Amino acid sequence: MIAHLTGKLVSAGADHAVIDVNGVGYLVGASARTLEALGITGDHVTVHTEMLVSEDSIRLMGFASADERDWFRLLTSVQGVGAKVALAILSTLAPEEVQGAIARADSAMIARANGVGPKLAQRICNELKDKAGVALGGGAEAGAASAPAAGASQDAVSALLNLGFKPAEASAAVKAADDELGAGASLDALVRLALRKAAK
């Protein structure tokens, strides 16, 4: 698992940045808030990261703070919220504003983000209200029920969530795969076995 990247900001677009780490350029998706925080081309930067694994791609997302990354994980655990919508929310609202809006059930505030309608905003508030009161920033722990363990297991859960599985289903399938494969299992092996477990 790649937890963070530290290197030189090579370029930035509307929704991504390229960071040079020892001669390797990493393209990371990012919110407008993170892109603004990174500064200008040539600056030395650090981003917290989240890997998204789907059937046909592997993407790396970058965040200016651990809190923003943790809220990205929580938001994408909600049905109907993909990476694009989660980044739109985090571009519009700071992590503490997202937390406050959900705690107050202020769906109108969440709906200010591009691509978020009233029904989706209400679903986000309903599904995450129990988590909004928890102080985030605990790395793997911040994934709440979605992550049974750190490392490859956490990335495997994230992969299943991105494929449309519910958090409880993803967590249970990855835990079963992790128990069967044992410590040191690769992300690829975990995801493949977890998908078979979840399909049963």
C-alpha cells in the first residue's frame, strides 16, 4: 500500500497532479482544494494517498491532509458516490465542513457540490451520520467498518467497494480471504479470492 508520496510537483490539471518521486512520475487524482494546497510547479510536496482498484484500472488519489483522505474513504463507501463525486464534495467543502454538515443532517450543504443531487446528499447524511461524530485522522482506523486490517487488506476492501459491494460485504469477504491466504498475501491475490468469496 502506498500511504503517501513526497517529491516535486511536475504539473497539475483540473483534477490531477503529477509528482516526481526519485525520477518516477506519479499521476494522482485530486480535489481542487488539494491542488490549491500543493502550490506551484517545482515545489516540494507531500500527499496522502488512496489506491482505487477496479476491473480495468488502478488509480492513485492524492490528498493534502489525512482528514481529507479519510473523508474520501467514507464518502466512497456510500452507494452512488464514486471517486469523482467524492472529490467534487471535497473540492467544495473542507473535511471539517463535511463532518459538520453530516452531523447536522444538512443535506443542502452537501448538495452544493457538483454532481450531488438532493437524494444523494440525503443518503450521504443518513449513511454517515454515525461516523460524523468520530474524530478522523487515524489512518487505517478511519475507514471505520470498511477495513478489517491495514496494508493490502485495506486496499482490497477499497477495491471491492469500488466494484459496488456494500462495506459489510467487502469487509467480510476480504477478512475471509485474508484468513485463508495468511499474512503477506499480495493485493492481487486478496482481491481475486475476496471476489470469489463475495460471489458465493
